[in-house]
Amino acid sequence: MARKKDPKVGTGKKPKGSGRRLYTDENPKDTVRISYKTPTDARKTVAKVKRINKPFARKIQILTVMEQRARVAGKNEQAKIAKQGKEAIRRKHGKTKSTTSKR
């Protein structure tokens, strides 16, 4: 049985049975590390996200990931810190939640 070759790197396609089945970070230099083990770690991460040179949407996305992971891990205080960080970024950027997503 002939195996299909893997799709090109960067296309986001993941073939079954491939060594590249799991998600791989195509550009690890762009990765922003998040830490939410303690409330202090969460505050440091929020401060780092605020000062990095990334677009508004990327900053919100990073803090959303942190908030969701912290909440699932049962760390509600850290999730609250991430949520407050998102609100601060929105205020600084002049955007409200109602303009970014409608529910």
C-alpha cells in the first residue's frame, strides 16, 4: 500500500498516520510563553502580553487561552487576572467587547 506524502509545511493539513499528525509550531520564535501557576505568574504574563509588539487581536487571543486554561485547571483567581488584562487592553485600544464579538 503506497503512502501519500505529507502536505507542505505551513498548510495546516495533517495527514493520518503521518509523523506530523500532532500540531507543530511552524514558527516557534513567534511563541509567547504563558504561565498561570500562581497569581503572581499570571500577573507577570499579563504584563508581558501588554508590552509585546503584537497586534491587538493576538494579545486578546493569548490572554483568552490563558484564561480558559486557568479556568479548566480550577485556578479561578488566575482566570480573573487574565480577564482583567483583556479588559485593560481593550480600554487602551478603545474597543469594547460588544464591538469585537456579538452574542
